[in-house]
Amino acid sequence: MSSVTGTDSPGFRAISAVEFVLGAAIVVGHNVLRVLPNEVPILFVLGLVSLRVRDGGWAAMGLRKPESWGRVLGIAVAAAAARLALGEWVVEPLAMRIWPPSKAPEGVEKIAGDWKTALLYLALVWTFAAFGEEISYRGYLLTRAADVGRRTTLAYVISVVLVAILFGYGHFYKGPTGILDSGMAGLVLGVAYLASGRNLWTTILAHGFIDTFGVAALYFGWSTT
């Protein structure tokens, strides 16, 4: 769908712009204003329906079998390592010179030494966070933002930045330091998405690896600050 009657058409791009603005409003409405339910299930459903109806399938957002699982896995591991290193040694230390440390999600302290709770959180990590958030943010919102710029390389780069900002505010409960840190995570995941040829499995895996490390750190009592 690349002709003037497809993704390049003014009508298609206008609808995508409306979808992106609506998605951004849903993110802010839940996380900042607290007037809407959690944004992830809403965006997840909207994204799957929208991509199916308007694009003919989910491959448009990168939910497809990669040409090389090895390449996808390699990029995912590199992205996870970069996100963890930047958070630990760059973003958090610099941000905490101005703001308090980021706040952890409520209840995660129960993970420490409790394997049943750790397994429960791992299940949430790989479903709600890795799969749900990546389809919602990198898959749906990023694609719709890129539509506005005709899905050019520049459009995707700008979209990665915009969605990273939204992803930061999607973790508003963490405070200013956490918003900045999560925004950086969104940026790293967006870059990995582009580096893999926009294959969403790359960010799903990277997101899962990042949060799995977080669960392990809490369970074993490793320092994450």
C-alpha cells in the first residue's frame, strides 16, 4: 500500500494522525491525569484492530517472522544491555542530581526471596510489558506517527523520539527521574526496532530481557541503583 490511494494518501495520513493524537491522549489520560483505565490494554486492542483493518495485517507494524532470528536476538540482547547500562551509569546518576530516585512499581518489594511472586512477575513481564507495551507503543503508535510522514526513514526516526517521550510519561508514577529513564528505554527500544528492519520481535525480546533482569535483581537482592 504505497500508492496515493494507500499509505501516501492525505486521507490515510490524516486518520493516522488522529489515531496517534488519540493514543497520546490515552497515555496521558491514564498515567498523568488518572482519568482513564490503563492505556496498554486499550492501545493493544486499538492497534491490532487498526493495523488489521487499515493495513491488511500486523506485518505493517513488524509483527512478522524475521529473516534471521539470530540477528533479532543479537540486536535484542545488545539493546537490553545498552538500556541497563545507560540507566545504571548515566541517566539515573545524572537525573538524581536534580530529582529524587525513581519510584519502583508498587508491590515489587515482595519479589525479594519469594520465587512464587518472582514467577508471577515474570509472567507479567513477558505478557503485559514485553508483548503488550511493545505492540502498543513501538508497534501501533510508532507506525501511526510514521504514517504522517509517509513512512520515510526520517519519519520513523522522528516517530521513535515522539513515542519514547510518550513511553516516558507512560511511567509517570516513577517521578521525574523515572520518566527520563523510561524515555531513554523507549529510545533504545525504538532504535533497536529500526536497526532490525522494524521487526517487532526485536523489541519484545529486548523488553522482556530488561524486565527479567529487573525481577532477578529484586529476587536476589542485587543493587539496581
